[in-house]
Amino acid sequence: MGRQWWWGRGKSAKVTSMSMVLVLVPLILGAEARKGRVLESFEYTAMSCRGHTASITDFGGSGDGKTSNTKAFQDAVNHLSQYASDGGAQLYVPAGQWLTGSFSLTSHFTLYLHKDAVLLASQDMNEWPVLKALPSYGRGRDAAGGRFASLIFGTNLTDVIVTGANGTIDGQGAFWWQSFHKGKLKYTRPYLIEFMYSDNIQISNVTLLNSPSWNVHPVYSSNILVQGITIIAPITSPNTDGINPDSCTNIRIEDSYIVSGDDCIAVKSGWDEYGISFGMPTKQLVIRRLTCISPYSAAIALGSEMSGGIQDVRAQDITAIHTESGVRIKTARGRGGFVKDIYVKGMTLHTMKWVFWMTGTYKAHADNHYDPNALPVIQGINYRDVVADNVSMAARLEGIEGDPFTQICISNVTIGMAPKAKKVPWTCTDVDGITSGVSPRPCELLPDQGPEKLKACDFPAEPLSIDQVLRRNLIGWKFEQWSNLMSTISIFSLSKVSNDGLIWKGNEVGVYSVSSCVKVCSLGSEDVHFWKNIMRRGLVPPRVESFMWQVVLQKLAVKTELVKRGVLGIEDVLCPL
């Protein structure tokens, strides 16, 4: 007998039942999976569907680009927070220009932006609360005192989603950049999105423009997915880092495009003695399919604030164009901490100053109280399968005297030098490691092991726990991807209609229920009245039923794409929105 799956009835907040949220997939594949086996390393709790929804207009919001909506946003979140234990809630932001200062989110909550919705960051400093400096930093980044709260902020939260149909969050950063350059800021500039001490965070399908400073900053948090976002700021804008995971565990960043005045991704874990004392590393980080443009910074930076440690970073399929360096390690005496077990595979680089850059003399310190004897440990740095062209210098690798950077491995790398490139393509001091199949020829401190060692810098085969669950927003999928996704379910039927929901029966391959086709699909023949009646009764959102009708009547299916992406025998959540 096939498995059964129940999809419960959606509840309403101020306006309608649950809308545009999640696809719940119990995936049962293979003989062992049919016995109910779940991967032992599965630790990532999937986000639940939302039982309630409301629009910002229900709380007096105005999208005219002039009226402040700070109170409307905070009132909406405060109202919807009552549903955290009753299915959670979603706040919908329709098309319009929504001027707002900082506001805080709540747990079990989704902020959803229409494709033509723009959140405009207020330029009135009175709409930005001032927070204490982060304990792992000891002071603000721009000034010794506190810091302005981020535009979208949250602390001690669980299960929060910021997403949409590629709506926009515009920080209107020019106002802040000018104040920074003139030295007029008493506090550190705000970020666009920041979550502290939080768990299960998803940021996807939004465009971030002109941030006052960093764009996305998860800190002291875990189980974070950043996916399919676009970040754009002028290449001369100060400190507009793209995504900065900071003292976090289990992070996945993928399918993102960043143009920035600073590092596209900067991995951090606290500053000097404050970071050492706080002692919370960033670890188990996956970065995939990143495209970066940043002429004065790195595609991926590790540090310089790395005093709590950085470990187990896996970056793959990285493209950088007109960027200062591919992956850069920044540290110094007094930092302490460590950067180790770093794996980078598959970089394509065009017009770079350096391909590889490690700096042991990065001198910015929080204050004069750091311990100069606190030396960082840099080891186990692996790069392979890199192609670069129009490069000024292949590598600048500078460890610390008496504290060398060790276990560096570079293999299968081809670097095309620019017409006016440096005469000596590699400079190396206080480093130790090996190379294989690298052109131009590396420095003597990284001896060539010969072509038989081309795969010496192994990329780990064992997945991290963040990769044991698939949570993919499908809004940008191509037709072929949808076709593959719908290719393998066999029998699927409606088993029972009850007052609180529908029970669907499937075969041993699994049962699927989907709640967010963008529009109600057309219904046909004698089934029309039956299905429309179910919708009118409010048993589940109409988008669920229209999609399920297609699955049953048109034999749509869902397995190939999931298998292709390595999902075997686990429960997953998809977000087609």
C-alpha cells in the first residue's frame, strides 16, 4: 500500500489563508529508503508552512515612496507574532515604494516582497535604533561606540524567511557613505539584513541595492540558507560587503550575483581579543555558483576578523570578473584564532590583480589592547581546478615570520598573465605546501609534485549537514528543469476529504503536495465543480489543489531533479513561491 500524506487546513490572520509558501516533500527512494531510513547526519530542521498571512496595507502601510512605514511594518510583525505557535505567519509587501526605518522580525515568519515592491531605507536617523557593539568585536566598525540596527533585524529567532519574487531592498546608501567619508558618524552604519543568535534562516530571491555598509550579516546563528539573491552597490562604495557569515554554523550560500565596493563574501568570527574571548567560530560553510565583481576586494575573503576561528569552508563554481583576488586570507599578529580546512574547487577568473592572496600583516585592530603574541593558525588551504586570464600577478602569499601558513595545496591551475603583468608571477614568504599542474610555475616554497598529483588537493566527498536537506526556491528555473522535476511519479490519487484537509495516496516513490503555483491552474471537464468546491470550502489554499489536480490527472512527477541534486531518503522542503 502506498504512503499517505495529509495537508492541513490553512488559517487566516487578518486577510486570507496561507499563500505562496512551501512544497512539502517526503521523499522515499531506494530499497533502504522504503524502510523509512533517514540519513543519520540529517540535522537541519525544515521550515514549516505558514498558517496565516497579511499585507502591509492592512496595517496602514503606504507605498508612495514618501510616507514612513516603520510603524506599519513593526505593528504588522507584532500582530503576526501571535501566530508563531499556530502555523506561523507571512507578511506580504505588494508593489510600491515602501519607505521605512529599521524593524525587527519574529519567529516562524516570512517576509515576502512582490516583484515590484521596493523597501526604501529611511534617511532619518531617528528611525534607526542604536545597539550595543557586538561582543565579539568590542566596538563598532565605523566608530568606537554602538551601531545602528539593520534595516531588517532579528535576534533570538527561529524559522525566518526573507524572500519574494525578486523584490528590492534599497538601502539608499549614498547618504551614509557621505557621512562616513566626512567622519560625521557617531555610530556604525546599519546593514540591510542582520540576524543574531538565530536558527533556521532563509534569505532568497531578493535584490539588495546600495547598502549603507554590509548587506547580509548573520551572526552567532546556525542553519542559514542564502540563495538566489542579487547584491549591487557602486564599486567605490565603502564597506559594502555582500554576505558576511560571522560566528555561524551550517551556512549555505549559492546562486548569487554580487557587485560590491568590498568583498563579495567575507567570512568572519570576531576581532582580536574580543573574538578570542567570545570564542565562536564560523564553520561548515558551503558556497556555490557565486558570481562576483569587486575591483578593489576579493570574491571570497576569510577574515580579517577571524579571531574566533574559521573552519570547514567549501567553495565551488566561483566566477569573478574585474575583481582584486579570488580567495583571500586576511590576518595578522594579535588576531589569534585559526583558518583551516578550506577547500576551493572550480574558479573561473577574468581580469584579476591576484588569483591567490594570503596576508599575514593586515593591521587593522579593534584597539591597542590586543595581544601581539596571539598568533593565528593558517593551515589546510586547498585550491584546485582554477582557470584565470588577464591576471597581473598569480599569487601573493605572505605568512607571518615564526608562524608560517602551512599545508597549502594548489593543483590543476592555469593562469593567463596580462600584457603588463608583474615580471615575477609568484611571491611567497613564510608559507609551506605543495603544487601540481600549476602554470605559471609556482614559487620554491610550494614545490611541484608532478602531473600524477593533479588531484592532490582533494575536495571532501562527504557532504556537510547543511547539504543534507534541499530547500530550493524554484522561481528562476528553466523549463527543462521543471520538465525533469515532473518526470517520475507514477500513481497519485486523492484518498479522503475531511473537514480539516485532504489525504493524498501515492506509491512507494513518495507522496507530494504543493502549495504555491503563482496562479490557479486551469481545471477541466467534470472535475471542475468538485475541485472548485474544495477550494471554496477552504480546506487548503486553491494553489495546492490546482497543482495536485495536474499531478493526478496529467501524471506529472517529481524525482529526477531531486536525485540529480543528491537528495536520497530524506524529507525536504521546496519553495516555488
